Amino acid sequence: MTIPDDRDIQGIDWRSKLTPEQYRVLREGGTEPAWTGPLNSNKAQGDYVCAGCGAPLFRSDDKYDSGSGWPSFTAPMGGEAVDEHHDVSHGMTRTEVKCAKCEGHLGHVFPDGPGFKGLRYCINSASLDFTADEAGADRANSDSDGGGD
Ligand code: FE
């Protein structure tokens, strides 16, 4: 999957590209019901990419079981994969997480996660596609635990 450049993203017809549920979450800031997303229970090794533009967002090593019903991560991939915005909608003060490439809504980040940063990136499964590592891919760090408890 190739990542379109910014001009291409401006011109994308998101309604035809995305499923209605993906559109509701990514482009309208919606939230899928807990426990409904297929990637919540995914434990395979690989990359979680934006369902809108294909940008790599999260890595399986940073995924953990938060018990929330949504895919949860301790950190995004790299430093610039996601943008974080103050969000006061729905009577709550939260930090919204968006794809830095296409500005698609992903979910929110909360300060109650494990790991040394203590962050929980609570992400809609509908916002993500999963790209499994190729069998036999050379990952020398398969023994690391990512710092979770
Ligand atoms: Fe995106």
C-alpha cells in the first residue's frame, strides 16, 4: 500500500474509499462500540496502519490488553505518526489522537496506561488496518517485552 502525498489526500473521496463505519470514525470522529472491532483481540506481530491513508501508526510490540474493548497501545510508532489535540466534546476533556498524514480520527490517549510513560492510546479498530510481519522476517528483538508490567 502506498501512502498518497498531501495533495492526493486533499482530493480523496473518503465516502467511496471507506466503509460507512470507517467513515463515521475516521472522518466524523465517531467511536465504535467497545468489543466490536476485529483488531481488539489481535495478538499477531505486525504494523497497525491508518485505514484511511495507509500510514504506519502503531506497532504490535506496543499493543497490550487494557480490558477496555478497544485496541490499546502504550505509544505510537515513531514520533510523528500521530497528532494529538485537546478535545472537549461530549462533556469530557480528553486528548484526541489523529493520523498525522490524513488527519483521520483514531481515538484518544489517556494517562492511565502501563509502561514508563503511563499512556494508553485507546484506538478504534475501524481506524486501523493490520499488516502482519512476513513469516521469517528478521526481527532480532522478538524476545523483548516492550516494557509492560
Ligand atoms: Fe491516515
